Amino acid sequence: MKPEATAEASAGGGIAPAPAAAKVQTPFQRFAADFLESRIAVVGLVITTIVVFIAIFAPLIAPTDPFDLAKVDVMDNLIAPGDKNFAGDFTYVLGTDGSGRDMLSAIFYGLRTSITVGVSSGLIALALGMSVGLAAAYFGGFVDTLIMRIVDIQLSFPAILIALVFMAVLGPGIDKTIMALIVAQWAYYARTVRGSALVERRKEYVEAATCLALSHRRIVFRHLLPNCLPPLIVVATVQTAHAISLEATLSFLGLGVPQTEPSLGMLIRNGFDYMHSHKYWITFFPGVALLVTIVGINLVGDQLRDILNPRLQK
Amino acid sequence: MSVFIIRRLMQSLLVVVIMSFLVFMAIYQIGDPTDLLVSPDAPQEEIERVKRDFGVDLPFHEQYFKFVGKALQGDLGNSFVMNDPALQLILQKMPATLELAFSALFLSIVLGIPLGVYAGLRHGTFSSKLIMSGSILGFSLPTFWVGLMMIMIFAVYLGWLPSTGRGETVEVLGIEVSFLTWDGLTHLFMPALNLALLKISLVIRLARAGVRETIHMDYIKFARAKGLAYRRVILLHLMKNIMIPIVTVIGLEFGGLIAFSVITETIFAWPGMGKLIIESILLLDRPMVVAYLMITVMMFIVINLLVDILYSILDPRVRLQDVKS
Amino acid sequence: MSSDQPTLSVRNLQTYFYTKAGIAKAVDGVSFDVKRGEIMGLVGESGSGKSVTGFSIIGLVDQPGEIAGGEVLYKGQNLVGMPEEQMQKLRGNRIAMIFQDPMMTLNPVLRIDTQMIETVLAHEKVSKDEARQRARDALGQVGIPAPDERLRSYPHQFSGGMRQRVAIAIALLNKPELIIADEPTTALDVTIQGQILYETQKLCRETGTALMWITHDLAVIAGLADRVCVMYAGRIVEQGMVEDILDSPAHPYTHGLIGSVPSHNKRGQRLFQIPGMTPSLLKLPVGCTFKNRCPRATDACNVEPEIQTLDSGRQLRCHNPHLETAA
């Protein structure tokens, strides 16, 4: 892949040595090197990777299936972390909840739900918000004003309120939770994308593309969009953490996912009552899992922001 | 100045109208409308009567105007659960929520600004880094989890503070307030702090950023060159410059406090609007939800308007610019 | 003692900036006097250390800079190392400073009267009304009409020239004995500049205030100052009476500065420029700091030149000055 090397090799008859330690890095390699500079960010990345791994492979790696009603034994309920079960042949590393479900497995499955909801709602909100933002920036004029008025009004209300209202109207359920989260998030993406698209639109390459009579869609997607990506990536990362946090909040309030497919928020809700009687683990450990996930993603997002922004200004 | 206010009022009015429309659409048109007007458990004749009364078979815009007409008279329907006017039930609980929200506001100013200014002035020192890391945590940790931890540590394990409910109240001008009693304060402290946590982090960051920007300005140096005492330079020259964006943000975020109170009130069993609305949602008490929405929207709009006005008072450049236009 | 003692006497002042990249010697062994009622011009390019000199005198050098050595004697009192409380009593009171950009000097969210009254009250226990009266008088002194109305205004309601007059008025409020003016007219247009120069000169003559005017513009000095100090890379390379130096500059740098003023050049000819660039303060050449750009440099210039004092009272740091022309 290094043209100089191959040219030299063929020119020198294959005897000339390749240039030592190629200084040419791909943009991705440079990006990776910048990212890895911060140890904290690496920690964040590791955490995020582990969490995602657990989320994807939960059914395979969880010690038990806590939602298989046949296997759950209510005699094993409220066992403290590290204690053995009633029959004495299995240790519950993180204890069990009020129905006898193994906390560790429950947390794995809970992570799975939390991340699925958070990430999918984030991605759809991103796609939606991005399209709207690009359209507003590209077409300008009345379209832009109208869209941005709507965005502004929505953004003047806190996301939790919007999600709350949505869930109140639609009732609980995973799909409805995802929809509520999409509605709560899209406006933020729209505004971010419109902001950077507006800046890019004024640049000359867009003029050039327009002169070449390229179709609107082509200009927007092939030319405008790639340049708006850096801030979008940063926003997406941080927003995903917010989405996960928001879903957990909704579930905690009883308005999110149903009991049969609990997310971390729902698990925390279940443990809330036991807290007063010193059975802290039912609430505490899912909470820690949630926390670690959110902080991990935020750390990655912070570092991304630091390295992507100065580059933008060049 | 008055032109400015009038313009803002008109804008706000427009938003209220739009919001009422959206709320009406969302609540009354999704699903079977009668479900929202009368509980599905009611006897059949009741349901028929309500249907006729509310003209559910009437065209959309007529229904909407009926809704608006009633709303303007203060009738937003009756709660299914309690059979009392929804508006009244919510207004009864509002003082508790406002008390919580204002306490949180107070804490975020009283804790956030000094910490933020300190972090800004002592940039690079260990304590400043500590404060900033704390603010990042305050930002990312979900409010409800922090509340749970607070209860776990301070109420359950240490037993220092009560974990639920509102304390003793005293009546002031016809409103019950609890911060005037010691018992009330102990009950108020944790929920207010929990609610305030996000705001405190925000204020710390804002204050610090403001200080970092302003401290190198020529006018600060000039103030020192005039031989003014350091304290005056910081407290007047510096603070007045950084307060403007902080006040704006705090003001705008006050609405957020009201919204987030649904979480805090649920965790700490604080008898306010937020707890009421969560219960109502879970009990499918739709008129309550409508009433809550309308009230909240109104509050938001009023708050935004007030903040705009306050901003123009604080920043003379904005005020005088408008006069010229 | 008494009127023979110069108001300001700077002796071998050294102000260094301790940065991660190294030590920048912004001011390295600067000495001069300013007598009562005298107007002294401190001339130099940007980066020569002239502003830092001004800030060092009034004690407002920001981190990572500090005064590393030397003395600053205000009427015999050494300001270097003076405790901050005592310095505060002098600042704005006996020693006043005017900054370059009037837009940023006045606090945009405070009214003019607040900013003026506080200066008076910081140093004297008088009533607010009396302080306001003094402010009114000061505004009148600098030629601002309708002072009462102006007092209640905010800085952004003034034009640039007026703002600078306000800054000067503030400087004069407590009748200081020394004013340090750091390029106060650079940001203003030429006609206003002329007015302010004239008025300032008049005021100093009348009140006996010593004035140190920092600038890069020789023309300003020519019309305003009694004495001039030419600064280069942290050192004063030549100082003396203005007419002397402008007529017959001895130091090659001064010579070059004067030569590069467009009016000194012949029409149609290429404008004269001193070749090269100001050296970075972190990497100053060994010996005379000007040697790499000097047309008269010799091997002797590898040793830093000492200060010579000529008969006319002129001081010089040069191994090969244009002495034929100097008295």
C-alpha cells in the first residue's frame, strides 16, 4: 500500500530496501494514536467494550437464566452476595433478589436491555435528527426557520418531561420506550447537524458541486455529510450515555420496560423496597453496573471531543 | 424595553396555543377518547352520557374548542381516581414541589458559584481539579441513583437523616412550608441536594469557565491598577461579568428542576406534583396527566419569559440595544 | 531629597517569564529616571519588553512572570518586593496607569460613575457626593461635555476616543505624581490621537506629573516627550534628550528605526527596513542582542556592550555607534 516502496522496489530492481518505519499513517491510525494518548479514555474504551460484550453475549455467559421461571427457586430469595443457595451447590456472587433470581445474571440481561434500548433509540434518533438537520441547513429559508422553531421549542423542555409524557400516553413497553427516547433525542441531533452543515454549506466545495449540477441528494450525502461527522460522533457518544440514563430513569419510575424484560433501571426499582431493610445488593449492584456503563461511555466521548475538535479547526 | 416585553409575550402566547393543541391531540385523540374522559370501569350509561356531553362524535376542531373553552375556565377534567377537579388536585401539591425546587435552586447557587469561582481562581491546583472532577461526576450520574445512594448511606446505614416524606409544616400566607421547622429541614435537605446535584455541577462549570475567561481581561487588570482591594475586584468587577450567563442558564434550567422533581419526589416520597403525576400515569388517570402537562408548559413559558426580562435588566448592552431598535 | 530626586528611578530592572519552553527575559537590566514634570518616551517594537517594563513598575506582572532583580524607586521607596497592601495604596493614587485598548479597559457592565467613584473611595475617605464631584471635574478636565449625563452611562455608549479620555480622567482622579501610559493612543484614529497628546502634555506641564509614555510610534515621541529610551529585546540600547536622539541617533537600531519612517525615505525609493526579525526572548543571541541585524556589527559585538554615558547625558549600549554624528 505504500506507493513509494513499490516504486522504489521496482525501480531499484528489487534490491533497494523499503523506506524504514513508514511515516505515512492512515487517518484512522493517527486518530487511534491520538485517542490512546489519554489513559482515562482507554479505561473508558475498555469498560465500554466489556459492557457491549456482556450485552451481546449475555445469554451465553450468564451463570443462570434469571427469567426462566422454571429454574428460579423462590427458596433462594434474598441471599446475600457470596452466600450459597439453599441446596448448597451454587454460590451467588452478587446475591439474589426477592424472587430468587441470581443478581449477576439479572445484571447481564439487564445490561443487554439497557444497551439495546439506549443504542437503538440513539441510532434512530441520530438518523432522524441528522436528516432533518441536513435538510434544514441545505434548503435554508422557510424550511430552515420552520424546522428550527420546532427544534428550539422542543429543546426548551427537558428530555425527561418529553419522554414522560410519551410514556404516559402510550403505556409501558420496550418498543414504546424506544420511541419515547427517539422523540426525546432527535432534536438535539438535528440542531448539532444543522449547525455544522450550515458552516460547511458556505464552503466552496459545495458551490462547486452545485455548479456541476449534482443532485441535491448526492451533494448532501456524498459531500456535506462526511464533513459534519466529527462533531456528530462526539454528540452521539455522549447522547447514548444520556439515553441509557434516561431509559433507566423511566424504568425506575415504572414507565419504561416491562417486568418481564427488565433493564438495569427496572432492576434498581425492584430492589428499592428492600433497601430499607438493609438488603442493599438488589439495588446497589445494578446501580453500579449502570454507573460504570454511563461513565465509561462518557469518558470515551470526552476524549473524542478533545481530539476531534481541534482537528476541525485546522 | 416595553417593545421587547410585548414581543416576548406574543411569542409565549403562540407557544401556549400550539402546546395546548399538541396536548389535546396527544391525549384526547390517541386511543379511544372516551377512555380519557371517563374511567372504563364506569357504568355504561355514564359512558354514553359523557360521550354525548363531550361530543366525542363531533368534528375535531369543535372538540378542540370545547377543550380550550373549558380549560380557560379552569376546568381540565376530573381525576378518575379521586373524582375531584384535576387542576385543583395539582395546585394543592404545587407548593411542596416549588419548595423543593427553590431549595434546590438555592443550593445550586450557594454551593455552585463559590466552588466554581474558587476552581477558576485556583486553576491548576489540586483542589480545583478535584472540584472539576466532582462536577463531571455530578453530570453523568443518574439523579435517581444518587438519590438511592444518599438514602442508603445517610438514612439506612448512618441514620443521620430521615429517608422519606416531608417534615413538619408551618403555614405562611396560607401556604404550607416546611423549611421553617428543623424537622422540615432535615426532611428537605437530601431531596433538595439530590435535585440540585445536576444544577450544581452545571453552575460550577459555568462559573469556572466565566472566571477563566474574565480574569485575564484588561478591565480586571485596570481595576487592580486603580489600587482597588482584591476582594472588590473579584466580588464586583469579576462576578458581575460572569453572573449574566450563569443567571440565564440557572433560570432556564429552573424548569428542568420542576421536571426532574418527578424523580426525586418518587424516591424520597415527597408529596409534590411530581409524585402525583407518576402515580397518575401508573393508574391511567389521564385528566391528571393533561392538567399536569398544561400547568408545566405554562410554567416553562413564564419562566423563560422572566429569564429573558431578567437578562435584559442585568446586561445593559442588551437593554439599550433594544431601545435603539 | 526634595525636588531634585527623580519621581521614578528604575535601576537594573529584570523581569523574567518562567515558561515551560524556557526563561524569557522580557526585561533584562533596564535603568532610567523620570523627573518631576518630565515626559519620558519608551520606544520599541512589539516584543521589546516595553509594556512589561510598565507593568513591572506598577507591580502587575502576571504569572508566569516575575521581577527577578533590580529596583524600582518611587521617590526613593523601592517598589520591588513591597507588600501588596502597600502597593494597592500607591496604585491609582500616586502612580496611575493608562492601558492601550480603551474598549477592554473599562468594565462593560458597570457604569462610569461607579468605576470612577470607586477609584476615589479606595484611597480617600470622602463622601460619595464629593467623589462624584471629583469625577465630574476630572471628566471636564479631559474635555468630555455634559459630564453628569456621561457619568450615568455605560462604556459601550462612548466612542473609542471618549473612552480613552475617561481612562485618562480616572488616572488623574487622585492627582498622581507618576502616570504610566501604555500605548494609549494606538487604538485611536490620528486626529483624536493628536488631541489627546496635546492635552496630556498640557496637563503634565501644569500639574508637574511625571509621565512615562510607552509606544512603538516614533512620531508620537517626537511631538510629545522630553526624553526618550529606545528599547530592544529587553534592554535599553539608547536613551537621551529627544531632539538629540532624533537628530543624530547613535545606536544602529535607533538609526534604523528613524530611517524606516516613511517620511525619511526618498520618493520612489524602496522603503528602508531593518533586516531580520526581533529575536525570540527565549533564545537571545550571546553578546549584543542586535548584532545579527546590525550593519555595523563586528567581532567585538559578541560581548555584551556596557552602558556608556556620553557628555551630553546620552546613554548608549553599543560597541560601534554612529559617534561621528553624536555630540
